[in-house]
Amino acid sequence: MKHGYLIDMDGVLYRGSKLIPGADHFVKQLLARDIPFMFLTNNSQRTRRDMVAKLGRMGIQVEEKHIFTCAMATARFLAHQKPGGTAFVIGEGGLLAALHRNGYAVVDHKPDYVVIGEGRTFNLEQVEAAVNMVQEGAKLIATNMDPNCPTQNGIRPGCGAMVSMVEKATGVEAFSVGKPSPIMMRAARKELGLTTAETTMIGDTMETDILGGVQLGFNTVLVLSGGTKKEDLQEYAYRPDVIVDSLAEYTQLLEESEWHTPCPSPGLLPELVAVAG
Ligand SMILES: [Mg+2]
């Protein structure tokens, strides 16, 4: 059966700038076997080209077509909702480039939308401007609502933490396009030319990767190489189909099934039941 993968990046392929062992081998196998895949990231900071360069430095050689960011999803969504619109942006290159490419003008006066993504240049002046624009009727859009992101030293505040300031100040709830929103996850699946049943989502975050995958009916694989520990799973009302330590372990499972089944059923693999607890 044809199948393919949507793969989260942070906590799955790398943490910060450090490759997670086995991730490079997994991607090489997908390329060698002509299995369709796309990296799906809730980080809006970088462009596709930036991401290809970052992965290349870590030994993962892919092309721009393999990258799908929440910045791209957000820009395409806005271009569809209101073609040729304007946006005030708190964010960086990846988001600005995606908006421009989709026919949006970036302005600092009376925008149609206030769009917030990640960035390290976030400041209170921008937040104050955003708050006033939302008060005057601009729609509040978040590229994603991740409260934090894993780094090699622990965590850093995510886009959701920044969006919360504007939400709190205005009393307006942001509309978020990134994972787990079906807007982003379905768009990526369609771009790969896969059906729902042919799609497997691999990620390290229950609230985004796994929740989105479960809601859309994808197969789901949780890797424990990022922000989630096995004991955290009891807090959730939903669970992934497969739980593995990392992509290295998932590669082993696929090799055992000769890469035929994207998600070996726990019923068929007793050791997997043990892993899933
Ligand atoms: Mg992640």
C-alpha cells in the first residue's frame, strides 16, 4: 500500500542545532525507497531554504519541497481568505517571506490582520502596536499556539506565549493555523498527494502533532526524543498508534516489516504493546 509521512522537526530530527541520532538514516531510507514525506514545523522563523541549509549542516540532505512551515500555511490561508490583504507582523524572515510570496503587503498602519510568529526580536513596542490594531478591528492570527519549544538547554518560550500577551490585553482570542489545526495538516497531506489512510504523522508533542493526527484520522507515531515522556501520556484522553524512543527505533520496526506497514499494528507486534505500556 502507498504511504507517506508528515514529520515534525524540533524534537524529532534535532534538538536546537544537535541532530538526534538515527534521524539522518531514517530520512535517507525514505529517499532511497521513494516514500513521500514532508517535514511539518510549527516554527515560523525560517524559510524553506533556511531549513534545507540547517538540515544539510546536520547531515540531512533534502529539498525545499520537503519543508512545510506554519508560516507557509498561515500565508496561504490568509491569501485564500482575503487575497491581496495587509498584515502587521510580529515575526521573522520565514513569515515575512511567505506573506510576500502570497501577495500580502506588510504594513504598520490599519492592517487587515495582526500576524504573530516566533522570533527573537519580540518587544513590548510591537505588542503595544498589535494590541491597538486589534482594538481597531484587525483580526488576530497566530502561526501556532505552542507554549514552548525544546532546545538543547531545556525550553524556550514559543509563539503561543507571545500571542497570549495580545490576547490577554485585548480580550480577543487568536485564530491559529499551525499544528494541530487541520488547515495546516490537511494542506501538507494534499501536497504529498496522499489520502488520509496513507498518511502517518510522526512527532514529539501530544498537543500538536499527535492531536492533529488523531483528529484527521492519520496514523500517529510519538517519539520520546523531544518534549514528551512516557509517563506524561496518562494526562491525555487520546494516544498515538505507536510510541518509540526515537526515529532510530522506528526505523528498526519498519525494517522488521520490510517498510510495508507505516504503523505496525500493536496487535501484530507484542513488543510494541510493551513499549506502549
Ligand atoms: Mg516537535
